[in-house]
Amino acid sequence: MWVRLFFFIAILYAAVGSAAAQLKYDFICDSLNRIEMNGADWSKLRLLAHDLRMRDSIPDSVSLKMHIMHIGDSHIQAGHFSEALRSAVQLIYGNGGRGCIAPLRLAGTNQPTDYSIFSPQRIAQKGRITSRNRSRLEIGVTGIATNFSQRKVTLEIGVKHADDRFSSLSVIHAAGSGYSQATINGELLQASCPSKYLSNFSLKTAEEHITLRGIDASSEFWGVFLSNSNNGAIVSSIGNNSACYSHYNQISDFAEQMAFISPQLVIISLGTNEAFGRFSEQEITSQIHTLVSKLQRAMPQVHILLTTPMECDRRRRTGRRRRRRVSFSTNDNCRLVRNVIIKYGKEHNVPVWDLYAVAGGNGSASKWVQAGLLSSRDHVHYSTRGYTLQGELLSQALIHALNEE
């Protein structure tokens, strides 16, 4: 009984938080904060969510995980958006582990602050799906790849929060014979290899930080998947600066690699960068369909949720070099990309969360700037508070959708 009470208290907390957000930011359209299901059947996902709400009554022999994968661009790479989503979802459904983490810092780019991946060995090559040298490395599911200057490698893996302690980790790598064994806590462990892309290590105790020594890193290193023995939700994120749908479509076997990570729900938050190129409804629709259909073929039971980008501005420079002035004007392509995503969802029975409308619709970018939520420097990226607000809004819509009968 107390579990049910806890759940309704948490829902009430989320509702109060939503009302507070609307009070503080009157441009947020809380009444529109819902997921349009577009005829999709989420009954199995809702049943899993229901069982996790009642997880304390589940026998110890039963293992239940609800894995949510959040894919996107720089808005996701920073980590704040997904972290807010993760916190709210795990409050309701339990913490099943930190999930997928990528060696972003090793690849020379920004990384979320709640985990660390370090190696004392020199990185020989590094690549990202949006970089020009991506063809030099085999880049996999995380959109990031590194390889090392020597064969035997040490990897240090850690999480910031004690609740994210992990008892199982999977090294995600290019197909090859490497990563099959490592010395962890002084013990030589052999990895199980459920696929050519994963090497799984089981730990005797849950840890916040471990060191894998003596790894035979003969293939590109893409990331790590962390989980624990608890029944609960895992909210992973894969974000790459400047990424578009087309970049993920360029990753060879992206959907097949995603299938081995086994998400039940994939949330795709892309479209901002498409709005800064030459707009083509046909091209964007084609790229969305390519990614969605690949995921559906590789994972027939997967649920997919598309989100729309918010309104943002274009930066314009006028005047001569010494007297150059910077001004901003609305990037109307954001609205056009948003319309393409909504149309695609309706025509292909794919659920859509319309952040564009929830955030305030047309004219909202300037309001977010004035409120300190959208960067005054570029009017494209958000402050930590802005990303956190987006994550909270998405979590409210998602939890409501999972609780529907």
C-alpha cells in the first residue's frame, strides 16, 4: 500500500513542480504538455511501468528493467536535459543503473559531469560522427570512437552519485577480439560476449569507481554500459554536438548495435541543426524515416518517441569589422522542422512530444533569453536551468503517458 501512496505523492510533486514552472514562466504552455500517441500501442510499456511502480512486491528472482534511450545533438550531449529526465523517471520507477556513457572527453569534446571515463594511455585517434575525419575510425552507436597508442590499456570508470553504483558493466567497442578480459579490484575477470560489440563484466559488489587493467584494446572504444541488480529504470543518453538525423544514419549497423543495448523506448530529440541548413521537407522526412525504420526493423518491440525542437534564433552580423554589430532574428526553419516531425508522427503512428508548443510556440525564443533559460550569446543553446526545465517537462509528459490506461 505504501508503494501506491509513494507513487501518487511523486505524481503530485511533479504536478506541483509543473504548476510552479508555469507560475514562474508564464510562457510555458502546461496544458499542451502531453505526448500525442498518434495511434501507437504502448500497452506493454505501460504494463512494465506499472510493475516497476509495484517493484517492492516483485520476487527477488525476477529482474525488471525499463531502459529508455535518449538520442540527440548538443542539447543532449551536455547531459542536463537527460539528467533531469532520469531523476524524475527513476524517482517513480526506481534506479536500474546509469546506462550508456560515452568517452566524450577522451575524444576531445564536452561530457556530462555525472560520470568519468579516463585512461592514462595516449589516445592515438579520436573521431565523432560530425567530424570530417570520421572515416579514419569505425564509429559506433555512441557517435564517438577512440583508439589507443598501445595494445594493453587501463580504463578508469566512475560515477558521481552513489545511487548510480554499478555491479555490471559492458564495454562497447568495434567488432574484434579485444576487451575480453581485465583485472578489476585485483581479480582477473573474463568477459561474457553476448555480441561482437559488447564485453560484459560482472562485479562481486556494487561500485562507484573501478579500474580495468590490462585490457587488450585492439578495436575502437565506443563507450560503457553501467547497470545494477535493482529492478528499475535506466535512462541512457547519446548526444553529439551538431548532429542531425543524417549523422546517425551514417553509422554502420547503428540500429543493430542499439538492439544489443536493448532499450524499450527510444526518444529522438533532433531537428535543431536541420533548421540551420537549407530546409527541405522531403530530405528531412526521408532522414527521419530512415532512422525510425532501421530501429523498428532491428528491434520490432521497441517504442519510439519523437520530440520537436524549440524555436531559436539566427545570429546576424552587420557593419565593418571594427564596428560589427550582432543581432538576432527568429529562425523560422525551427517551426518548419517541427511541422515535419509532427506530420511524420501522425502518418507513421509514431508518438510525438511537441516541445516547440510546450515552450511557448512562436516568439518563445526571446522570452527564454529574457528569463535566462536560453543563451544570450547564441540564442540556440540553453542554460543549465533551461535544459533542466525541458527535462522536467518531458518527464511529466512521459510519466503521464505511461500511467494512462
